[in-house]
Amino acid sequence: MPTLRDQALAPLSRADAERLLPQLASGRQTLERRVLRARCLKYFESFDLAWAELNEVLPQIRSSPRSHRSTPRATR
């Protein structure tokens, strides 16, 4: 079963968004859940809500340690 982080980063279809959004509306709002919720909202053309959600988590993403990345970034 994929982890929440894998789900947040994986390709998302509209059917997946319809299935996941009700589950993401309640419960503990981790960084991964908030990113996934914003991606789901985008499919329902709730761009303002999705943008607001992503703007709120941006500082958390920028300040998180990079050691959790599974693949190194390409160098120029």
C-alpha cells in the first residue's frame, strides 16, 4: 500500500480526486494531506482554495530537511 507521501506525489486522476477529497477534508492535516487536498481541489476547479492551501504549506516545505528525498537532484 502506498504511503501518504507517495500518494501526494503520484499522478492523480479526477476519479482519484473524487474518492480522496472527502477523506482529506477532516482528520489530522499533515503536510502530505494538505498538498494532496490542494491537488484534489484543483480537479474541481477550486483554484483559489487550492492556491491558498499550497501557499500556507509553502513555508513548511521550504524549511523541511532535504534528507527525506529519495532521489538526488540533478546537477547542472
